[in-house]
Amino acid sequence: MQLANRMSRLGTETAFEMSALVGKLRREGKDIITFGIGEPDFDTPKNIKDACIKALNENQTHYTTSNGILPLRQAIAKAAGEFRKMEFDPEEVIVSSGAKHILYDVVTVLVNEGDEVIYPNPGYPIYESVANFVGAKSVALPLWENKDFSFDVNDLRKIVNKKTKMIILNSPQNPTGSVLSLKDLEDIAELARKYNCWIMTDEIYSRILYDGKFISIASLPGMKERTIIVDGFSKTFAMTGWRLGYGIMPKELAVYISKLENNTNSCVNTFAQYGAIEAISGDQTAMDKMQVEYRKRRDLIVKLLNDIKGFSCKSPKGAFYAFPNVTGACKNLGFKDAKELQGYILDKAGVAVLARTYFGPKNEGETEEYVRLSYVTSTDTIEKGLARIKKVIENR
């Protein structure tokens, strides 16, 4: 079969590959604990489901506008504005089938072949994949452990230039759990204004923050007009299967994003959007309880990881991922990299983790090895899974 050339440039979300492998092993009868995909183990709260069911019973089952129903866009504008201490207009909001759709739409609409797109590395692999797919040059911005998995501003200054069309941010970050400081954001904003480039800030984990208050780069002086905020319902509200995300952007850009949505998706599931209104505007008690539980799980998994010989784990500031340095364990066991360690842990311990290279190729000068563990599972499962890992690492 002869495919379009662009398909050779398209990557994938590697966490789903591990999920498929875990499913296969379980069907074969193997007992597998997974810390792979970042999907909350909580069910969608009842009040959200009830709002969706009510919409179904009221026959909210027809097409709607490509940018989302007005009541939902109004609710998003209000809630997102209050959370970020900004003002948004519903016409600046586009509702999509998952936040990933906004990532794709924005890069497709704004980035030409030959433009440069800067993205965090390690990072969510779809950033690099989509930039490559449209024919842009993807440029990695290294994140370093000695900077709490933020970047060196000198690294950014070296790579941003007149060809840079977009800088992609993610804070709190997948896979490291790091959070960009105000100084980080100010440095990025200064360069974005200097080189007249767009910022796309993925804030899907903005409500899952353990310390301090969330700051969006869009709130800095002169940045709202050049920033696209990407957010959604999957992580905060345990609504992964609902496929509901949104973007907030200048009105002039929203017109074209809506046009692309019209061409590719027509519109988002109508009755699900009514559930989303309840999620963002209704009782937040269930979501607050989730955040409390995530903090407990974070503290537990970090402690247990640091108790394993050859593992060293910083405490993540947000999201729900631990990203331990496993260089020592790799050396102790004679493995060349974290990918070999990942395979060993899956084979011998029946535990799935993701190697650092699932989140982009290593940066120049990067010598350390890491794995990611998603702690969206019960404390009992965390304790059991980490005990298995500790046993096969220390008693080989």
C-alpha cells in the first residue's frame, strides 16, 4: 500500500502502545500491574453523568455548532477566566473532541512547512509528532533534572530565531510533573514577543497542582493575544472516554479553528457537552477529593521509589506522574538504558512502567536514565507494584 509521504512523519502516543501490550499479557493470564497510561482510576462523578443523561432524555442528540454549544463556551470562559484571573469571551473558546484535537488544529492552522516549532523534551510525544506531520521542523527544548525538570533559558535563547513560529509549553508537565515558575514564563514571554511567535500552552493538568497557585503565560503582559490555551475535562474530572477538550485563543484565530473542526469533526457530541457544563460549573466536591487522593498517592510513590536501590525520585509539583532517575539501577543490573530496565521489570515483576524515550529522543548531552510511573491507581496497588519492583531490582 502506497501512503502519503506525510505519514512517515507521524508519530504516536506511546503510552497507548504499552496499554495494548498490558491488555495482551492479561488476556494470556498474566498478573500485570500497570503504571503506564495517565488515565484516572476514578469514575466520572455522578452529577456530571446525571447532567448528560438529562440532556439525552431532553433529546439533546442533534448537530450543534462546530465550536461547541454556547452555554458550554460561556461556562468555560467564566470558569477558566476566574481560575487564571483573566477575562475570556465565549467567542474565544473552541470545544473539541479531546484536548488533543486542539493541539492538532492549532498547529495545522498556524504552522507552515519549514517553520520551526519548539517543544519540551522529555514531553508529551504528540507535540513533536504533529509538528513533523505538517512539515515543520520540530526543535527540542531540553528539560533538566538539576533544574527541577525545567529548562535552561540559555538553551531556549540558542534555539529560538526568526523561523520559530510556535513555542509549546506544558505545565504541570507530562512526564516529569514539573511546573514552570513565573521567571520561566517571563523568560519565554520575552522571547515570544521579541521573535513574534505563538505560544501554545497545554494546561490540561492545571487543576492538579500540589504547591502554590497556577500561573498561565497568557496572563502575562502582552501575551493573551499570542497565546492558545489548551485544556479539557479528561484529567481533572475523570472524563477520559467522553473526549471533551477546549482551546482558548484570539477570536480571529478561533474562526479558523472552528472551520477546521467543521471539516474534520462536524461538532462535538451534543449531550456530552451538557455533562461538561455540570463538570465545570457544578459541585466540585468530587474533584477536590480526587486532588487530595492524588497528593497522598504522590507522597507514597515518591517515598517507595526512593527506597529502591539505584532509584532517585524528585517529588512532582503537579500532574500525576513520578519520573525517577534510574541510572544507578541500570548500572547495577548491567542494562544499557531505561528501555531494557522497563522490559526487565515487566517480565520479572509483572509491572508496566514507561522508559524516558517514550517521551522523545534523548537531548544532546543527556546521560541519565528515567522511567515514568502514572500513579492514578489505588494506594494498595502502588504498594504492591513498588514492592514487586524493589524485589526484582534488589534480589536479582
